[in-house]
Amino acid sequence: MSLAGDELERYARHVVLREVGGPGQQKLRAARVLAIGAGGLGAPMIQYLAAAGVGTIGIVDDDVVSLSNLQRQVIHGTPDIGRPKVESAAEAVARLNPHVKVEQHRLRLDGRNAEALAAAYDVVADGSDNFETRYAVADACFRAKRPLVTGALGPFDASLTTIRAHENGPDGAPNPTYRCLFPEPPPPGSIPACAEAGVLGALAGMVGSMMALETLREIVGFGEGLVGRLLMIDARSMRFETVRYGWDPENPLSGVAARR
């Protein structure tokens, strides 16, 4: 199905890009992306996915908007305080791009519901703020055979990678899982929560936008993705570093024991 006239104008700066063009924009329109969280990372990520013309965005969040969120969660506004984040985010998307459909999932994602949710979408983008959810999402994406873009945010640092653990790499070896990168979550209480440690709001905006970019690359298929590479950001020195990581044969999902 070709793009309508107003869509051609809306996405004109994409259409003229050789790496995207009309066919790439149509891939975006047909795509279904599940955004985990409408908070610090999810807020800018959802906005840029919507602006880019991703056809359907599912938003998972069980929280409500609070005043302390607004320093970084830019999809929400002061009048939204007390409202469910999924509702506030859905309204913001509708104002930004009426061509985008939003599916609201006001729930807490865990091991019981993660796989069914992931299987209903083409790409999953995880901007959650706790390790329990990250592991549940990553395991679910492996089982549902869905690519995962996952970001993490600290006070002045952040990281980003893409997981395609259900596939093999160019060398024929399995792609790494999230558990290949982080075999075990840190002990409870060892990493302070955002409310205790703080977070630089503009850093959340930068990393959420980069998550959107990585998701768009997964859909359209241009450039070199972050599979097997962890991008680390230090906002104090504005330093970016990329570290490669590989498949761990002892990981419980796709390791040697799991393949027997």
C-alpha cells in the first residue's frame, strides 16, 4: 500500500534518504513495536517512534505521572499528574501523529505475561528501570523470537545494546543473549534507585532517542546494528565506548546444555 499525500509530506525527510526511502517508510508504517515503559527512556523513544511513522506502538507501564517525573519524562506534562502514563503517552502520540495506533497495556510486565506480549509485536524496545523486568523481557524475546533493543540509565551513565538471540551471527555461531552479557542480576539493594541516586534528565532524552534510532534501524534494515556490541555513555566526559560481547555456551537459554 502506497503512502497517502499527507504521509508523503510528513515523512518527506525520510523518503529522500537513500537508506529509507518510500519502501523503508512503508516498513515503518507496517511495523508493530512494543515499548516497555513510558518513563525516562520510554518517553523520548515513543515520541520519536511515533514521529517516524511506526504504525503501531504498544506501551507497557503500570505507573501514574508524578511531578518528579517531569524533569525527564517529556512525553507527559504538568496537567497529566496523577494520570496513568499509558493514557498520557497515548494522547501525546495522537497529537504528534494521528497515523500511529497506540495499544495501551497498563500492567507490570513479568515472566507470566512477557512472552505473549512480545510475540504480538515485531520489535521490543525495553526502557524499564529494574533488572527483574529486563531479564523477563529478554528471556521472553528469545522464546518469542523477537529482536530486543534494551537501554539502561544511571545518574550520569547509560548503556544500549540490541539482542537477536534467536538467530545466528554471520559466522554461524549463536548471537548472544542478555544473559551472556549479564549472567546474573546484581544483589538486591546494591544499585540505588533513581529516586535515591538521581538522574540527569537530558541524558535520558539522549539515550531514549538512540533507542528509537536503533529500533528504526532494526525495522528498515540499514547500517550496522548493536547486536553483540554494548554502547556505553559517560555524560560527565561526553565519552562513548563500544565493547563487543559474544555468546556464552553456559547461558541457560541458548547454551550448550539448552541445545541438547
